[in-house]
Amino acid sequence: MIPLGHYLIVSAMLFAIGTAGVFLRRNLITILLSIEIMLNAVNLSFVAFGRQFGSVDGQIIVFFVMTVAAAEAAVGLAIVIALFRHRESLNPDAFTSLKW
Amino acid sequence: MDGWLGVIIMIALGVGFAAVMIGLSLLLGPHNPTPEKLAPYECGMPAVGSARERHSVKFYLVAMIFLLFDIEVAFLYPWAVALRDLGWAGFVQLVTFFLILSVGYVYVWRKGVLDWGPAARAGRHAARRAA
Amino acid sequence: MFSSGIDAVVPMLCVTLAALAVMGAEAFRARGEQLPLGGLGVVGLVGAAISAVLLWNRNAVSFGVVVADNFGLFVTLVLLLVALLTIMFSSTVVRRDGLPAGEYYALVLFATAGMIMMATANDLLVVFIALEILSIAVYVLTGIRRDDSRAIEAAFKYFLLGAFSSAFFLYGIAFTYGLAGSTRLDRVGTYMAAQSMSGNPLILVALGLLLVGFAFKISAVPFHMWTPDAYEGAPAVVTGFMSTGVKAAAFAAFARVFLSVFEPFSGEWAPLVWLLAAATMILGTVVGVAQSNLKRMLAYSSIAHGGYLLVGLVAANQVGKAAILFYLLAYAVTNLAAFGVIALLGTREAANDELRDYAGLWHTRPALAALMTVCLLSLGGLPPTAGFIGKWYIFSAAVSAGYYGLAVIGVLTSVVSVFFYLRVVVMMYMTDRPAAIAPPPVSAVAMAALVASIAAIIALGILPTPVLDFAAQSIATIF
């Protein structure tokens, strides 16, 4: 049996990768993917903790998080499409009509 | 051994049914092969070509809506597992959840997101003008 | 498990049903047909308000995860007021800007339902879901003018940082769950009370992540980067809605989680919130002075007001807790009315939200100029307005809790902020109208909403005692 700490370390690494992606990548779609990685890193933590407690609560929470993430991704992609129609670019550095 | 009998019947029935169906369609169906029909995916689009061409934005719209409704179905699985424990209260809650979802579905449908292709849209516009 | 009634969710349910009805009506609306969708929303809001009043003092609990205690109900009523005023201002704007009415009102109502859920949630997971319900609706509302590239850009920036901060918040919930074995606030509270001496580092990690998540949502410095852009790019009514409603809901959940569950660890988080509050007040005010766009200026001002609310949270004595609720109400009404005036002065082609557009407003629209003046004085904290009383109680709470430094920073930044609010007032009265910019006519409904909010601001400023007692009673139920 893999101890809880290992899961948590993987989860923390994934979360860090996602966070770094949001800051470093210069493509809107990749940034959205990075946010999804962060959410899924958290999901891993939930499942690992749930298993530790021997309860299904952790997995049920993951269901909710996945649903919310899907809704968020749909809205995010819609906004990206609307933005692309205005700017013809997916580089966040191009979006400066408001002072960032 | 008795326990396996059902399994064997099940396999036999499954294989048999599939074989009969394929055989019947080979025997009875009209044969009129065209290159499009022989393509691995008969979906109305050329299956091979540059992947960098532009797609209609409708694809994204439908994909997004599919994503939403698809993921909501995930709630059916845990409910199905705990069906008897949750009882009628759980049933009512789940039905409420899907009623709310169906309002969203009706909205999407009435807004014409699911109308595919220019013909359907033109038809709708004509109907509106006539009305 | 499901034996408990659904009483506690009834206010939320009313708003949700109204939103669904609006969506359904929009779906079956004939092309070009005008429907009273805003009125439908108002019906739902009034129903929710009535049920919230009926639930008062009953401490109803639904499913163990939603509690309609007096604290939650007070915030619920504030949120319903915010939504009501927003819809009243919107009727003019939706028609003028050609916004999709069905989508607009449905999203406002869904966001309101999410806010109410957040204010009454008794489970961290429910807080998260409520946060997402309201956030997703508000992201779309921000970008509802699809022809306006600035609005879309604002929506994207808001979305990006909102989703980013949600991930932090969720990670905090994960650690809390991992420690306490539950996301229910009462159980987490029991666990935390037992652990107050253990010094488990994971508790601090959970605390820190939750703090970051909340700080993003209430736009505390240094997590405020999205606020000015989102507030400037969004339509003015939407900015009014999100700068008051989202902040009130997020603050309610923040207060509930930190003042009840993490109370045993206040020694750990109070210094952090102290820093956040100080930085938020200072940056919001100092950068606000330099703005030439009124919406952006008010965005920084609303950041600063978040800082004052944080002062109440740090002070966290009896006065401070009641002051938070009173301040939320005063700020909500004032800020909403100010953005309402901005919204009503815009046209479809031009937002007219630069400071110079307000030059000589007194000569062309005296009523709007006078109403705006009251709002700005209240935001600046001058008597006899609600803003003055709110700040007075917040700062006196800080002093009585021994946080002299925060009180001094608060008073100083208030004085500086009066300068930039008065600059607008001077512009409106002392300068001449440069060109013949004819402001559009204002509908009776929007004017009624404005006058009502101004009356409320002054009434709260002159006779605050009943509302303060009310706030003190309601917050006493949980902390």
C-alpha cells in the first residue's frame, strides 16, 4: 500500500506545475489547461485523504469538483473564443486595452 | 457447473445474435460501396487532410454543451450505487437536479444551438418570417 | 439523513426558481417580443425576502450543510437588496445597450442564488460550489456586451484569476478535509478546537490556502490585480452588482469560516489579515488618487473598502463583528447607487465614465449630480451618511481591540480618499459643461431605485441604532 504522503507529494507537485503553467505559458488554452491541472491535483488529494479515512466522502467531493471544473472550462473556453474574435490572438500579452 | 451454464448461454446468445445480424445485412442489404462509405469514419467530413484547417465555431459550441451535459450524468453513478439507502428522498433530489438541467437543455434547444447545418437554420428563419 | 426540512434553502430556492422561469420564458419568447423578465426576477427576490424574514430566529438547518442562522439571513437580506436594486437599474441599461435580456436577468438571479448559498453555507464544499455558481455567472455578466472588446477582455482576466484562486481555495479545503475528516464546518470547528495547542503545520497550510482563496475573492492586496480591470471593463450595472454582492457573499463566508472554525488559531491568522488589511487600505487609496476614469477610481475605492472590512475582521470583538455587517450593508447600498448613476449616464456608444465627462453635470442633470454627491460623501465616510457610521464603528472596534496601528492607517486613508471623492464633486459643480453632451433620459424605475438607496444611506447615517442592534443580534447567533 502506498502511504498517504506519497499521494500528497505528487498532488503538491502537480499543483505547483499547474501554478507555474499559469504564470509562465503564453497561450490562453495552455493556461486554462494549467488551471485544470491544479484542480485535478486537488482532486488527487481529496481521493487520497478519503482513502486514508476509509470513507467515500473524498470521492464524492471529487465528483462535485469535476462538475464545477467542467462548467468553468466551458465558460472559460466561450470567453476565449469571444476574445479571439476581437483580437485574433491567443497571447495574453496582446490583451492590454485595459491596464493590466 | 450450474453457475456457468447461464454464462455460456449468454455468450452463445450474444455471439449468435451478432452473427445473425451481420449475416442478414450481408445477404439482404443493397451493396453500393463508394469511397466515402468505405472510409473508417463516415461522418460527412474528409477523414484525412491537414489538421490545421478552420472548423466552424458550431463544433466548439456543441462540444462545450456536450461536455456540460455529459459530466452532469456522472452524478447518476453514485446515486445508482446508493439507490436503496437513499430511498425516495434521494430519488426526488435527483429528479429535481435533472429537471433543472432539462431547463438548460430546453433553453439550448430553443435557442437553436442544436440546429445543424445551413438548411435547418434557413428553415427556422423562414418559419419565423412567415409567423 | 434527509429528515431535516428544506426550510433553510427556501430563500435560495425562490431566487433559483425565478432564474429558471426567466430562462424558460426567454427560451419560448417569440422573436422581437418584449417580456417583463426583470419583473419576474423581482417576484422571486421578494419571495426570497419574505421567506428570509419568516426564518428569522429559527436557526433552520437543511441537509446539515445549509444553515439559515440570523447572520446568514442578515447577509441574505443585504444580497436580496443588492439584486433588487441591480435589476431596477438594469431595466434601462438592458434596453439601451441591447443586452440579451433573458440571459442577463437569469445570470443576475443565478449569481444571487449562489451568493445566498455562500452566505448560509455550513460546509466548505458547499461554500466552494456556491462560490463557483456566483463566479461563473458573474464572469459571463462581465462579458455580456460581446461587441465590446474591453468587456470581453475584462471577463477573461476576471475568469482567469477567479479560476486560479478557486484552485487555491479548493486546495485549502482538501487539507482541511484531510485533517478533520469532514468538510462540515461544525465538525471542522470541533477538530480545530481540540487541536489548538498541537501546532500541526498542515493546519497552517490549510489556513493559508483558504486565506489566499478568500483574499482573491474580496480583492485584498496583493490579490487584487483582477479588480480594476474587471470593474472598468464590465458594464457599470454589472460592476455595481459584483463589487457589492460578490464582496458581501465572500465576506460572509470568510467571516463564518475564520471567526468560528479557525477562531482557535486567530493568533496565527490575525497578523496576516492585519497585513492584508493595511496593504489593502493603503494601496486602494493611493492608487485610486491617480485614476482618471471614474469606474476605475471606484474600483480602487472598493478595494480600499474591502480593507476596512478586514479591519473589522481582525478586531473581531463584539463591536467589530456587528460593524462588519453594518458596513457591508452601508457599502453595498452606497456603491451600488454610485455605479447606478454611472450606468445611467452612459450611452450605448460611449460609457461616459471618464472624470471629465462629469464636468458640469450639476448644470445639466442636477438630480443625478446631487444623488452622486451623497454616494461619494458616504463612500468617503463623511457625516451624516451611512459610510460615516460604518467607518466609525469599524475604527472604534479596532481601537477597543488594541489595534491602534490599523485604526490610524484607516483614518489616514479615509482622509486621503475624501480628496478623490471630493474631486469628482468639485468637477460636477464648479466646472462648466464643456460640450453639449446630452445625457440620456432616466427611467422612472431606475430613478426610484436611486432615490430609495440615497434615502437609505442618509437614514442609516442619522438613525443607525436599530440596524446596528439588528446586526449585533444576528452576528451573536454564530460567534
